[in-house]
Amino acid sequence: MKHNFIFLLFFLTSFGFAQEVDSTLVVIDSTIVDSVELKFDKNSLQNTLALVALFERLYQLEQTKSGKVNVVHIGDSHIQADLFTAQMRNKMQAVFGNAGFGFTFPYSVAKTNNSAPIRFSATGNFQSVRNLYADIVRPVGLSGIALEPSSAEFSIQMEVKDTQYHFTHLQIITPQNTPSFAVSLAQKNTTITTKVPKRVTHKIKPGEVLGGIADAYNVSLKALKKANGLKSDLIRDGKILTIPIGRTQPQKITKTTFIPIDLSETVLSHDYASGQPLDKITLIPNPNSNAFALNGLVLSNNAPGITYSGIGVNGAKCSDYNKFPLFYEQLPALQPDLIVISLGTNESFDKQSDEVYFKQLDQMIASVKAKAPMATILVTTPPPSVLHRKYTNTFIADYALKIKENAPAKGYAVWDLFEVFGGNKNIFNNAAKGLMARDKVHYSKMGYEKQADLFFEAFLQSYETYKSTK
């Protein structure tokens, strides 16, 4: 029987190290590619009884052609990339209808990767921190990232590039639902002419002295030295001097005035409903507020169908979400019917045991149920990956078993991505097919889309089985 790994001994003697190594790790021989294929025949959801209420909502949506079903997918960098979730959004909406993009956030303003269909830009300075690094006093809510302007002089522009996600309804989510922001759909540019000091410079030539230059421009020696920060009369050839001649020159300045619209306040957000589809808005400071923190935006339209919201934070673990009660307090703003949880990769890099991992996952599930009791929960196992670019990731295999073992008792459904993608034995096969990134932790665009295709296939198969009983 061909093996794709060798057991790591207690010391890495072959590399000259006298350092003890965790005996649970095995070194991968990357020169061998497995013959194991993706286990498409095992691609099914488990504990589908947990999905009955959701399937009934989908059935009513199909029958009545009215209403919305909202999906919220929570995870780490696999989800923040919005490749897996974008493919799921497209597939779900192709079958059940497009009710809007769902949750979004100015990730690029927070200096991290943004979702492709939506572009953000900003003026002003901002402070941001992810939930894995943030202190618990920071306003980390639904996005998993605290984003705060440094002053009241700012604007955040959002533009939806993909016409299918133009929206008629906007929700603004802030800590404690504070009315921190105003929204503008239009702006007025006014050009004014003002006087500014005229800048005159002089390049020092060989033989020139500071007093002679001052006399040539009819300025005092004292003023010339002050304008250039000089402490003495010594100057050197080639230096550029600023000449304080005291004259002014006209300069045109364009001032932008944003025209705010009226927002309506709900329990969890400040909203705007438009009579026609919108593709862009600008967030500006509410002049009546002195605290500005944004937790997210929600975009939807008037059509029946699905919204599919992706909430991911690069590097996040279950415990990082659990640190911030505001995350769960704001979750009902999305009115979730299905919450998909995809976490575990970063826990494995911390070498968390399956008991420690599941304790945090169980806390997350309990917090979700407490704040969104009508939502169905589905947990996906983490995908196969290499640990520290070298070791077989046995931790994820243990997490997958723990997730499946506890599903009936805890009342959630499971999709075993780890097994469907071939487990640890198929990592180099997946990489050879172009499904994985070079680090063999993340996946390529094709790899994430393949995961979504299989997830949707398993989901739709279970739903069709439910429909056959009606």
C-alpha cells in the first residue's frame, strides 16, 4: 500500500536540529500525488432533520413567489474572499430568485480584501482592527472588524459594479444602533476662487550670499532666514530657498457638498427605501453625532428570493467571534433563516484539541440560537489543508469527526467538506488540479467555486428529497 507521508520522529536529526517535535504531526512527502479522487458519491448533507423548517420556507417561497429567505455564512479567510460565497449566492439565486446582495462592509477602507462586486473608497483617516486582535472595548460587531473614522471629516463611497445587485433597500448597522451616519445619493460641487501666498523660490548660485539674495528680492534677511528655517547666514550652492515676498495669487478650490436623505429608524438599523434601483451611496457624518463606528451595510431589493450574506474575517476563530457580544446582538438585523458556520482552519494552526475547538463552536451555536432562535444552523467541516506548509493537518480531521458526532444532539446540519474534498490524502491531488493556493491552506478561485458547486449540489439534493414528501 502506497503511503503519502512518513512519521516524524522525536528529533529532526536530518536537518541538524535537536528540538523535540509534537508527535501528532507527520511530514508530508510532496513528491507523491495520491490517486484519491474527490468523494462526490459521499456528497450529501448530514442530520437534515435540522433543515426541515428552512426547507419549508424555501418551499413556500417557490409556491407563492413571494417573501425572502436570508442566508448568512460566517467564517474566516475562506469566506472573506467571497469566492465560495459568491458562487453560492449565484447558484441559490438562480433557483430561488435574487432578493439582493445581503451584508457588505468597507473592507478596503479597513485595509483588507473586499468583495468583487462592490467597491468602497473613502476620504479622511480611519482606524480599524480585526476581532482576533481587537480589545473587547472596541466596537466589533457584525462585520468582525472595528472601523472608526479618526475625526468627523470623512466620507465613505460605495459603488455596486454588478447590475444584478443594484438595490432598493439599504440598512446601516452601528453599535447600539446609534445614528452616526447620514446618507447622500447626490452631491453638489462649488468652485470658489481664493487668495493664497504666492510661492517664489531661488536656487543659490556659486558666490551668492544670503544678504545679497534678500536685497535682490527686497525682503529682510530675518524674514528670509525664518522662511527657510536657517539659524545662520551660511548657505550652500544649489540649495532652493523659499522667498517670502508677501504677495498672493488666485487659486480655485472645489468644495463638495453632500445632500443627505432621510433615514427611518428600526430596532436594529437605520434604513432607506428607494423607489428605483441604486448603484451607489455615500456615507457622511451625522452632524448630530460625535461617535462614528460602522458595523455593516445590508443591500436588498423588492423581488422575492434569496439574500446570501458572507461574513468572514481573515485569521478568525470561533473564539474571536465569541469575544464580542455585539456580533450576536446585531445578527438579527439580517433576519437569518439559515446560518452556515465554516470555521476551524485557524484553530488547527493553534493546535487546539477537538474538545477545545468544539467548546468554542458550541458556544457560538448557543449564542446564535439565543439571538436568532428561528434560524436553522448548518456547520461545514474545514477543508483539507497543510499545517505550516509541511505537516499533515490531523487537527482538522479530528474537528470534522467532532462536528458530525455532536450534530444530532446539538440540532444542526452538517456538510463534510473535509471528506468530500478527499481529506488529507488528497491535498496534493487537489493542488495538482489547480484547486489550491501555493500555501495549500487556501484554495484557488476554481477551488472555492468547486467547493460551492458541491455544497449547492448537496443542499439542493436534500431540499428536493424534502419536496418529494409534500
